Amino acid sequence: MNMQFFQAFLDGTLMGGVYALAALGLSLIFGVMKITNFAHGAMMTVGMYAVYVVSTSLGISPYIALVFAAITLFALGYIIQHFLIDKISDAPTHNQLLLTLGVAYILENGLLAVFSPNYKTLNVDDFDGAIQLGAISISPEKLVAFAVVLIVTAVIYIVLYKTRIGKAIRACSQNKEGAKLMGIVIKKTNAVAFGIGALCTGIAGALLTPILSIYPTLGETFQLKCFVIAILGGMGNLWGALISGLIVGIVESLTGYIAGGSWSDLTVYAAFILILLVKPSGLFGRSNRREH
Amino acid sequence: MKKILCLVLSLCVVAAMVFSLTACDTEDDSDVIKIGSIHPLTGSMAYEGQAFVNSQKIAVDKINAEGGINGKMLQLKAVDSLGTAGGAATAAQKLINMNVCALTGTYTSGSAQVVSRTAEKFSVPFVVTVAASETLLTNGYKYSFRIQPSTVGFSSNFIEYIPYIKTDDMKTVAIIYEDSNYGTGIAEYIKSRIDETGLEIIGMLPYSAKASTLSAEVTKLVSLDPDILIPVGYYSDQNMLAKELIDRNITFPAIIGVANGAFSDAKFTNTYGTQADGFFDINYRYNPNSEETEYLLREYRERYGEEIPVCAIYGYESIMVIADALKRAGTTDHEALRNALAETNMTEHLLPQGAIIFDEAGENINSAGVLIQIQNGKQVIVYPKEYAEGEIIFEKESDS
């Protein structure tokens, strides 16, 4: 294995981590509410702009501004679930789906109206070029992003498995009626779960802000990628989303290195379809169909 | 009751919106000459789209301040193309219904194809602001005109300018390009004529402009190690490429963009400062010696608080070309205006080229790109000589 191949592998892993975090949010939202959040990409862009605004106006590092983005997105997610989606929770699934699509358009066009379509680039003063390890160079932005992804994932895991609200969220995702009978307030639990899902994608967006030029419709690129990763990992399966994110990142990068970037999407989606044909519930999805 | 209230309220909102929209168009317009503008005002290309409209407004205001066209005021009607062919078709239709004297647009080649077809069908003159596709004007249409160089124009500029950049030890070339019509068109054309330059292509690396990272492609470039790298793409993807190269401290003897969406943009140099010194780009540009250029740059900065994106100079120039034709035609009649456009011979303009003259197909025969190099964190025209703002600097100064 030559060094360049390893470099491509490493880059793919690091980017894959960020994809994974965004997809994890989508997967969590689906797992609990059973709705597909079409506003996920747009929420990610909101996270990017939150970091951009806080970082440039206060003159602080984007990695501190990330905390603001996380809080903003949690609040945004909570509000969307509490005031919008919850109101039509009895409506057919496709109506809920269209509602999230509407939210996506409102967010994107809101950003367009406020920030103009101009590209924004955030310079990170914290770093001075890439870290060189022999023939391998590592982007510090991506390395930090990956580390943050691991930390956030660990925290979410702890929240879901060790805290009261986490247990409530898991209970809701397993059996809504049962959870209700146990005295869990579904409405609040759903809103918190949506908030956490939004927070994940917001942090992923925040981590990408120093890497990309941002513009209001940037999230569209990631929306589909998140779907693929979440489905591949088994909708609602957090570890599945994490591992699938890494897989997609690595496949994308290695294809780019070996065959050229034009083939990346093709390879990723071809692999996606193949995996679904063999295992319709995704790589890590449970195959039993409980509810529907 | 609640439902009825909801229904009534939402109907009110819709009615208000519709009314406010139509209200804009019902003004008395016998004294104005309307020019249609079709650009992406929403979506990922909205930044450039808006810039075209901004610069067109500056042109319209300038003409009106000088007394308009034969006593009549110009009015710009801008409609969003949504960046799609379908959106552009609807926009063209809408503008024709508004009775515009001519159409301008569209930034993307796909949209331009559709608009030129619609323009032909309704016999309305269409002046392309920017759309580089070489096949755009090959349908024998009579109503479409293009001021800027096509992809072939830029690519042949590359072949023409390369002797001034190339040193004897430069032998190999790699092209990294976005994989739509525009990037592929340029890459394939250069490939087809590379023998004339004595260079050899060792790598063709297409990528999707929507890619979220170009790390793998850059890694591939490192292993190819070409003497000359030719990057072709839009702003955000090429910005990503440059960042990767700069951060990883990867250099090649020459980096020469062709119609590069980022390298010629003021935002790019604002971001990287002197770190991008040495980068070349063959692109459209304003004539730095023209007073009109100075006016447009200053006016844009004052009105919109930022530097004009270079592509938008064609927005300004498209209005000037139409105004020139309108004056000569003395009427807004489509046929007469079309004939006046075809006879254009404009020497007063802000482009780095000779007179604007259209050939049979509607192409500007003197259109040309210039060779730009980033020096001390600024884009400097280094060739052709008559427009040069400085000399080519061969040794890339150390970043650190």
C-alpha cells in the first residue's frame, strides 16, 4: 500500500466522521419520530452560518463558536418539533415529510434573504497549514472535526443510555404506546430528540465551516448523503450511522483517488443499491418489521 | 370556525402577495424601454446571478442619467431563472409577455440554450451575459448574440499564451476540472491541441462541482506530480482545491487556471492574500485602462459594499451593447433591433479587446481572455501587453 493511497484513506475517514455525525442526527430523528427530516441539510447550513456569524462578529475561534451553533440548533430542532411537526403528528406520513420539506425551503431562503447568496469563507487562525507526518499530511481542521465527532457521539450515547430523558427517548423509539403508559410525556421527549438530532447536524455543519466556502443552499449536497448513510446504517441505528458514515467517506475518497472524483457519487450510490438489494434494512438495520 | 378563519386568513395572505406582485407591473410604461434579465437569483448560483443584475442596474442608471435612449428611459426587468433550464424558459416567456425589447442572461449554458431557442421562436433579440458553451450559437439562430469568449475561446487563449509561461523544463500537464459541460469542454479542447505546445498530458481528473472535499484528487495530483496544473471549475470547488494545495504546501512549477471561477475573483485573494501568489488564470476581465471600468468598479463598490465579481462586467456590457443598438435602430421593434445588433461595431467599451463586432453566428469576433497572475495578493493582468498591469513573475515567492 503506497503512501498516497493511505493519504486518501485517511482523508476519507476524517470526512466520513463528519458525514456520520450529520447522518446520526437524521437517524435519531427517524428512530424516534418515524419521520424523514428533509430539512436536515438546511439545518446543517444554519449551523454553518451560526458559527460564521458568532466567530466573525465576536472574533473567536470557530471551535468555540461551535457551542453557540449547537445550542441554536437544539433550540431550532425543539421548536420545529414542538410547534410544527407535533401539531400534525396524526396526519399521514407524507404530509409530515412535506412539512419538513417546507421548513427546509424556509430556512434556505431565510438564509438567502439575510446573508445574500454570497460565498463566505471562514479563516481559522488557530492552524498554520497541514500537519506533515513524513509523506502524509493531515488537515488540522479535519482532524479536530473528527475528534469532536467522536466526543459528541460518545456524549450522545451517554445521554441516550444513562440519563432519564435518554431512556425516555429510547422508550419512545421502541414503543410509543408503551412509553406513554409508563408516564413518559411523548410531546416533550419527541421535541428533545428532534433537538438532539438537529444539534448533531448543526455541529457537523459547524465543523465543516472552516473547510468549505459556505452559501445558503450548501446543505442540499449533504442532505442526500445523510439519507444514504442513515439508511445504510439502518434507520434509527446510531452505531450503524457512524460506521456507514466512515464507509461512505472512505469509498468516496478512494474512488476519487483511484478513478477520479466524477466516479465518487456513482460508486457510493452503486454500493448503496447493492447493499440494499442484499440487505434491505441496511448494513446494521434490524430486519424485523415491528410497527408497520 | 377555526378552520374557516384559517382559510380566510391564508386566502388573504395569498391575495396580498399576488396583488403586490402584479402591482409592480401595472405602472404606465409607454415611456420606458424594458430590457429583460434572466439569471439565477436563488439557489447555489444566486451570488453570481445577483451580481449580473446589480451591474446591469448600474448600466441602466448610467444611460438614464445621460438622458436615456432617444428620450425614453431604460428599465431592467429581472426574473429568476432558478438556475435551471425550465426556470429560464418560464422566465423568458414571462419577460416576452411583459413586452421587453431584448433578453439578457443567463450565466449557465443549459439555461442559455433554452432562452436562445425561445428568443428565436418569438423573434426577440437575446444578448448572452455569460454562458461559455461552445455549441450555444451553432444552431443558426439569428436573434442570439454573445460578447464573452466561449470555452473554445478560453482554451485557445491557453494554447496561445502558454509559450509566455512555459519554461524548457516543463514537460507534463495534469488537468483537474469540474465534470459538467463547461469544465469538460475546456479540458477536452486543451487535450486535443496539447501537441502544439510540446507538452504532454499525464492526468485528466474530473470531479463533481458538488463534491464536499477534493482531498483525494489533490493526493492523486501529488502522485502524478505534473509540471503544469490546469484547474477548471466554479468558485466554491476551486476554492476548496486551492485551500487543500496551500494548506498541504503542495506546489507545482506552474498552476494555470482556465476560466477559473475562483482565481480571478477578488474574494479569493482576500481569503488567501499572498499565499496564492504565482497562480495564473486565463479568464475574462475588464480593461484596466478604461475609464468606464473605473466607473463600474467604483459604483459597484459604493452601491453594494463589495468588489464586483468579474463575470458581472458582462452584465454591464450587455446593457451597453443593447443601448448602442437601440440608439442606432431608433425603435424598440424586435426585427430592427436585431439588425442593429448584428451591425454592432462598438469601440467604446470596458473589455480587454478590440471593437465588439458580431459574426454571422452572433459571436463577438474579437472576444478574448487575458492572462492573469496573482501577485502580492492581487490579480494582475500580465498578457497581452496592451492590457498588462505587470510582468509575469516566474519564481513563486516562499509563503512562509
